[in-house]
Amino acid sequence: AARPPQRDAVTIDVSAVAELQAPPMVDASSGHLRVGAAISIERLLLACESAAVSSPALSAVSLALARHFRRVATTQVRAVASWAGNVALAATTPQLPSDILTLLAAARTRVTVACRAAASLGVMRTLDVMDYVTHAREMAAAGEPPDLIVWASISLSGNHAYADKTSQRHANAHA
């Protein structure tokens, strides 16, 4: 179904919200990479490469993620587009095939969100990235905005998934 125009939409600059800008950080003991929602795809890619160097035990998964992220969009788009924006767009636009979402789901990513529903406004909760997608689609169907992704915890250890991406063109092709 087509969405009505957002006549009353408001743009808010979130660049100063520390939680959204949280730089990627690897917790070697848990094998997780924590990253703020406003971090660009390029910074996420570089964090994965850095994790491979600093934690050899995490190198297989982190290098596979980095290799795949490098094939997402163009360099210019990766520099400004956030990973969470891609996930939120894919969650509210089911016809958008998001290889970032697919990759994060395979890496057992958990997202922490700030609830936007009136009954639980501002409550923080953590859920699997695919549970976020399901919930966002339910909220959209009810005419409610999706919860706001604040940060993610991406598992870099213990995963046995192979990520490959094929392109019919050099850039901007989906997996």
C-alpha cells in the first residue's frame, strides 16, 4: 500500500546524540562489535577490518563482514549512509532487498532500540535484528512509527555463515 505524504514531518539533527554516534568498539572477551546507529557503513567496514587485526580469533567473521560491506553501494554512499538507516528502511519497506540486513542477521546481531509507542515511550530494549524488522512492520501496519535503533552488538565469533555477493554491475547491485 502506498504511504501518504508526510506533510507534518519534522527533521531533527541527531548528530550530537552520543549514543547514536558511539564509535565502533570490539569487546574481545565476548567477541562482539558494538556500534552506534548513526555510524556510516564505511566506518563499520573499517571497524570490522580493525577487529580482524586486533583480535585474530575474530578475524574470519570480521573480514567476511568487511569484504561484503565493501561491495555495498558506492564509496560515496557508504561514507554517509548509516547501517541502521539501511536496516530501518528495509524494515519499513519490505520490497527493499537489503544485503546489510541479511548479513547482520547471519552475524546474530542484536539491536538496542528506544521505544516510540506512547505506552512505552523512551524505554530501551534489546532484540534480535530480525525481531526488530518484524516489530517495525507491525508498527507500520498499525500506522505507528518504528522504534529508533540506538546501537547494535554484532557477533564476530562462533558464526559459521559464508557471505558472498554477486554483481551484474560494478557497483550498486544487491546480493
